[in-house]
Amino acid sequence: MTQRITLKIYGLVQMVMFRDFIQRKARKLGLVGRVKNEDDGTVRVVAEGEKDNLEKLISLCYNGPILSKVDKIDVDWQEPNGEFDEFEIKY
């Protein structure tokens, strides 16, 4: 069943290759969406795909790349709207 999540990731998540990490993992899981650095120092992820794969992505976000340190993640589950064709980094 296709779902959509919006994640707000807090901690040491900018300037540590976090967006690249998320993009590679999301694509490997067959997800579409985007990842973006926010002005408040967090990273926002919007992803659509199978619920199991979205749950895997959430788990991967807690680990992150080696230099990152995730303090917490806000997770918002939503209905998918099909706006994405691939998973991209938003600059």
C-alpha cells in the first residue's frame, strides 16, 4: 500500500552528507520524493512509496551517515498525491 511521509530530522544533520545519504537509501528502496536542508538546521524529507520501505527509510534516518547525529525525528504520515517521479535533493 502506497503511503507518504514527511520527516523533520533534528540534530547534527547538515554539512555531513545527510541529504546524499537519504537520496541513495530512498532510491535503493524504490521511493520517490525529496530531501532538503531547512534554515533552522533540520533536514526535511518527503517520500512516497510502499509503507514497509518508508518504515525502513525512517530507521535508516536515525543512523544517518557516519558524521551525523540524529536527536529526534518528527514523522507525519499522509495520503500520497503522486507529485514525484524520482527522489531528488532540493537545493
